[in-house]
Amino acid sequence: MSPSHFFRKPCEPSWSAHWGCLVIEIVFRQALRDSVDEVLEKMFFAETLGEASGPDEAGASPADTITVELTFQGEPSGSMCLRLTADSAREIAADFLGLEGAEISSDQISEVVRELANMICGSVLSRVESAATFHLGVPRIVACGQQCAESPWNTCYRVQLSHGRLTVNIAAGTTKCPQPVQSAY
């Protein structure tokens, strides 16, 4: 046990599992929020209109949304699911490519949305575990109605955009606790 009750070791055996889950969720949530906002603003020239509450667009049909899933290996491993409305996807693609929305093909939209998922995932992971090495899978468009992977370590962030909503869900496994170092004292 740590000699100090105020500065405990990061994986102290007396810590409850609930406390550890809550801390990791808070860290992932903040990293997810910061990453989504930064990537949209700096790389896609899109402004967020604040966090959206409630479930995804209740009236939106699967044909009106685009969903991308991306897996990652490292410590922790997991997957990220990004879902946005078709109107938002078209607007983001147009801003990213510097074209008018009507000039954008569905293939271009798919490519840009996959790149958006890749950038957000990389940003989140580098914020959560900056010293770790991760291997990102190839982002793939998920078929309409198909659900993304579930995990006990789910963190979701929904943001309102000018033309719809963007939802990012990251599901990560538990992180390993560092091995205790024996003190010479």
C-alpha cells in the first residue's frame, strides 16, 4: 500500500474497480471532446455548435447517415465508431476538399469521412496514451443498420454541426497497470 493516503499509486489494489472505470471514462471523454473539436476546426474547417444531447437523430433513416468503424491495437486496444448525417458528411467533404457540395461524389464523401475517423482516433489515442504505439486499422464504412462494436469501456460524444449531428463512440479495453518498482529505501 502507498505510504500516503493522498497520493496513491495509479493501480493501488485497494482502489475499487468502479473508481478506475470512472477515471478512464473521464479521460477518454475529455480526449474525445478535445479531439473532435480540434480536428473538425483545424483540418475540416467545420465549426461545432456545442454538444448534442439525447440519442442520435430520432427521425433519421439509415440511408440518411454514414457510419465508419475503425479498430486500433495497442494499449489499450479497441474500436471507434463515427456516425454523421449525410448532409453533414457532404458539407465536411466539401470544406475539406475545397469544392462545392454539389460537385462532390459519394466516393469522395466516403473517403473524407474515413479520413475524419482516422484523424479523430489518432488524436484521441495520442492524448490518452502519448507514449504508447498504436496500430490503426483501415476505416471502413459500416452497412446501414449494422451496429458498431460494444465494450464495457464505451465513451460517446455527440456534437451538433450546422447541417446535422456527428456522434463518435470509442470502445477501449482496460489499460495495463505499470509493474510496481521496488524502492531501494
